[in-house]
Amino acid sequence: MPYDRTVRLDADFGTAVAAVRNALADQGFGILTEIDVKATLKAKLGHGMEDYLILGACNPPLAHQALEADRSIGLLLPCNVVVRRDGDTTLVQALDPGTMVTLTGLDTLKPVADEATARLDAALSALAAT
């Protein structure tokens, strides 16, 4: 089962990151966490790699609904969005929110996952249109 939703952009990394932040904000997501994997691996291991950023995106009303349905769902929050270089393009990947329902087996999470999916898909579609 695929667990990601991905778009490929013909944009440099910095431009793509800015566009992702804007597209997520337009859909009600804020960025709670940011992990610069490239910088971390370089600093901790001396390992060089392509630009790779993990953004922890959160839509507070949806997070609240999910937590009301299952307090343990915090293990799967926030929604991770990866922005990474892949050759001459930049990939933007979001974890499929439907994974929450699949992993927990809780049908009460389905409306939340469906809304989060619609919002993430709208953000990814907006990126692909640019």
C-alpha cells in the first residue's frame, strides 16, 4: 500500500520549500517542526547528501479531532511533508493521512483523514500547477 502523496517540481530547492510553506498555509497547515536532514547528517556523521527537509505540518482543528478520537494518534502527528532534491528536480512528499485509519483500524478517524487528504492534495495540486 502506498503511504505517500508526491509531486515533482521543476524548481530549485529554496524556491520549492517556500512554495510548499505557502501552499500548506493556504490549506490551514502551520509548520510545527523542521528537520534539515542534510545539515544534521553532515554535522553528526560527516555524511554528505542532497537537500532534504522534513516539515511537521499541523492543521490544529484536524489534529484536535484526531486526538479526540484516539489520544495515541499523536504518534502519527504532525503530518510529515518532505522536500528533497532528486536529480534536477525537487520532490515534495506528504504522508497519506489515510495511513492513520489503516494503522489504527479506527473508522472514527476516517473523516479526519479524508479532510486532511483533501487539504494536502489541494496543496500538492497547487504546487504542481506552478
